[in-house]
Amino acid sequence: MVANRHLALVGLPGTGKSTIGRVVARRLSLQLVDLDALIAQRQGRSIPELFAADGEAGFRALETDALRDALGRTDPVLLACGGGVVLAEENRSLLAERALTLWLTAPLDVLADRLRRSPTGRPLLKGDMPTRLAALAAEREPLYRELADLVIDVSGQPADIVEHILSAVGEQAT
């Protein structure tokens, strides 16, 4: 791993942070920490249930706690972050200090198509999903750009994306 640092995947919903993360983690012999799954496990509720009960602000506080814990581990992990992790300044600082951060990106129409086929509930995309996705992009992309050590286009085939990430991470190690 790059200088014994954690590897963090950030990006909009539909970029494949969890899916691609599983494969990359396996290939790099790292433990995958899916931040949303960790939060849901700790709370005993799904992400939509947490949003419904505690609102976005309540969820974001849980997210910061989980991120702090994950990045506090001594052994490097591959962290698949929720799309909104970059909204909190503390989270951006933690990621900048403790992880090599890869921004996974793709055109919004590609992400919208993937999300239409996705069975998971995404509270912030309820309603007119393409419009909501565009609003999230407008809000978050400047933060992803500011934080990213590497930018990875994920509009291609998953196997090619994995190889591209492995190559990019390897180049960072030299």
C-alpha cells in the first residue's frame, strides 16, 4: 500500500465505490470497510431507516464517527465512502491526512442508468432522480476535486476500472 496509508474511494452514488472496492481490496490484500455498511451494522438499521429517523444531520454525525474509527486503524484498509462523506470539513481533513483518496467519476447519464437498476434505497435520490443526482454533483464535485489524490473514470468495464486503479495506486507507491 502507498506508504502504509489507507485507500479511500469517494464519488457520487452509482460510481461503484462498494462494488469496485470489493475487487480492489481483494487484489491488494486489504480489508474493505464499506462506511455505509459499517454505520448500518453499528446502528442496527438501514441507511434509509437512519435518514428517516434521524435526518441527514444525524446520519452525517454517525458517518464522521465511523470514518474516524476506520481511519484510526493501524493496518491500511480500503474504505468505500458514502457519497456525502466529503460534505463535512472534518471528514475531508481526516481523508486528506490519513488516506490516498480516489475520486470515482462518470457522466451523470451513466450514473443515472446504473442507479435505476440498483435495488438499494438512496434517500437523497428520491423523486426526480436525474435532477437530484445533478444537484448532488453540483454540490459535491468541487469537494471531491479538492480532496482527490487521483481521479478515476468509472464509465468503462469493471475489470478495466479495477486494473486502472491498481496501476494508478502502484504508480503512487513509486
